[in-house]
Amino acid sequence: MKKWLPWILLGSFALWLVAQLMPARDKEGFRINEFGKLPILLNGRVQPMDSMARNALLMISGKSVVRINEGKDTMPAIEWALEAMSKPEEAD
């Protein structure tokens, strides 16, 4: 048994290392929060996309979230900006 113990430990470590190096599975849906962290150059400075979306929504409506379904639900500013950029005909 003493002969096999180092090989068992080495094999276990190798399996653990391979498992750690594999990319994590994506959750269902889009990564909107990660999209909001992307940098954008606006007004002469670099800022996150989320800040651009909040500032644009504040200028348009005076609020930082969008109310949908007769005010029952809210949509974050970054989701609103992403929808406005990807579906301009619906955004109008």
C-alpha cells in the first residue's frame, strides 16, 4: 500500500487540477451585469457601460430604472440600453 499511496495522491491532485482549469458553465440567459462592466469612452473619459445607461436614462426620464407592466416590475438601466441598442424599432 505504501508503494501506491504517492501515485494515488498524484492522480487525485492531477484530477483536481484538470477540474479547476476547465471553464465554468454559463448560467441560463445573458450576462447583463458583465456587459455593464465593459468600458466605453463617453464625454472624454472611460466609464462602465452601466454608467452610460444610467446617465442616458436619467436624462430621458429622470429615473435610473424603467417601470414595466403598469409599474409592477422594473428593468435595470443596462438592460434598457441593451434592448434599445439591439431592437431600435421596438425602442421607438
